[in-house]
Amino acid sequence: MGRVVVSGYLVRNPLGGYMWQAAHYLLGVRALGHDVWFYEDTSLYEHAYNPVTNEFGPVYDHGIAATASFLSRLGLGDRWVFVDVGRGTEHGPGAGRTAEILRDADVLLSIAGINRILPEQRGGRPSVFVDIDPAFTQIRAADGDRVVREVLDAHVAHFTYGENIGTARSPVPDAGYRWRSTRAPVAIDQWAGTRPRTRAYTTVGRWNETQRDLVFGGQTFQWRKRTEWLRCLDLPARTGNEFEIAMDVESVAGDPGVLRSHGWRIADPRAISGDPWRYRDFIRASRGEFTVAKELNVRLRSGWFSDRAACYLAAGRPVVVQDTAFGDVLPVGEAIRAFRTVAEAAEAIAAIEADYPRAAANALDVARAHFDAAHVVAPLLAAGGL
């Protein structure tokens, strides 16, 4: 048994997707028999989001309470610590022991590099970086972004959800780092065992983001998903199926009316994502997932496949996802369907509906074979020497 510290994002963004993302790493490490701790601090980013009040700011009470409740239900309630660097305070069951927890870890897993743990804090122990935002991370690093490169340089190994990055299959630059492929881990037993309660294909996410577009190779690549969604407006009419998205569509004036006029239902994303158990219930109630990808990953063929889609598969729900060339590394054809055009998306939905029980059974099989948390996490730990 070793000690592993998973460094991630819970207190400052206590939304369902982020919380389960961190939890799956913790549960995967625990399943391998190691002593695991969750660590978070405000060294790189101070502001926290409160989904109840819809406010951002350096106030952490809600996130601390949400983290304590969530991890307790997973049997990890005594294995976390949050450090408010600005105020010099520590919170959680590890409060007062942070230096010891970090120093005695055999390896640290840094999810997205959202916390900066200096080598002297971890006693020189290795840290492994997991990139959950492929193409964006590499292009920023290749452009010489100082903070991004400092974060990457602090790790002994680098993994990315963009499984084609670092190969001839994608033009995304490696920025001088050796990128190894990984994918989102899922604790299957947390998701499986229920039947759909609605006829709707659903998804959860952010509708529009205007601040993260990038220029690469003289071309502008959009990080936002809104543009891709608007290309799929006719999908309900083409298929006759139900579709519901839990996204902040109202962030762009007029968009809710456009979507509804084409047959899309819109759910309140804060109500669903504000609690990790409601988030899970929403996915498990769904018939499957339909979603688009960021243009950045589509055009650059990064091979990205979302952690949310992996949760749908673990719940036994087939997924129809805009093609980022993930078919190079994942089995496409039954539970996972890739599309490039709205016509292909309609064909994918029709193929699933032609034998839904088969597609649903295959979804769980694919999740077990390709996304099981312990299997996904093991190579990360090995890269750190554990």
C-alpha cells in the first residue's frame, strides 16, 4: 500500500460533473488498495462558485460543506483537506496535517494542474499531470504561456484525455512534452443498476464561452460549444425523439426560443449540477446522451472523449458524441456513436433505437472494459513510480 494525493477541484467549484470527476480518481486509487487523500488549495485560483447563490468570490463555506457531505457518502469523509492560502487556514479532516500529508505521499495526481504544489512541499515526491482540456493546454504551452509551462514543468509525467495528441493522428503540438494517453475513470458501481425513467437523450454543460478561443497555425479555433449546437437544431424533427439539455442557454439572448422552436427542452443546469446526486440521477434517468464537442477538438482530431459521456456509459446509456477522432482508440458502433453532421447524428440515434437493449448492454460492457477507474488510474500511478 502506498499513499496517493489527488489534487483537484471540489471546494471552489462544487458542481456535479467536477465532483464526480475528482471522486472517480479517489475511488480508483482506493480500489487499488492505496491510502488516498484529496487536496485542494487557492494557490492558482482564489474564486469559488456557489451554485445556490450563483456567485463567484473568495468565499468557501458552501464548497467546504458540499465537499464534506459528498466525500462522506463515498466513504472518503476523513481523507481530504482544503487550504485557503490567502488567509493561511486549512479546512477538512486533514486540517493541521497538510504538510505531513503532502510530504509523505508516494505520488501526487494533479488533475488539470488547478493547484500548485511546490516540490519542497511534497518532499521531492513525483507528481503526475492529467490534462482534461486537450488541445487548449498544448497550444497554450506551445505559445509560451508562462503559467501553463511552469505548471507542466513541475510534473514527471504528462497524460491527456486527447488520446491522439503526440501521434500522427492529430496536429496538436506537443509543446516539448511527452503526452501519454489516458481517459476519464469511472467507478462503475456508482452508476450501474437502474433503468431509464424518461425517453429523452440528454446532456449537461456550458452553453457558450467567449474567452478561450485560440489561434493555431494562423487559424482561430473556438473553445465554445454553442456554434456546434446550432448546427444540430433539426435533430428532434429528423428523429422524432426527445432531447433535453441542462445548459445555461439563456446566457445568449434569443437562444432559448430558437432551441424550443426546434423541439429541444431546456433544463435548469444549476438545479441539476448544484448537487452531485441530482446530477447522477439526471444521467441515470436519461435514455442516452447526445452532445457536441468543442470545435477545437473536432477540427484538430484530439481524440477527446468526455468524462460525462463515460458516466452515461457506466449507467448503461448509449452516447452519440460529435466526432473528435476518438474512434481511433475507442470502440465505435454500438454504444458509442460518432457524428460529423446532423444527418449522421440522426442516423446514429436511429441505429440505437433499432435495438436499444443491445446498445444499452454494450454501453455497460464498454464502460467496464475501457473506463473502469482502477484500470485507468493504475498507469498514472506507475508513471509516478508507485
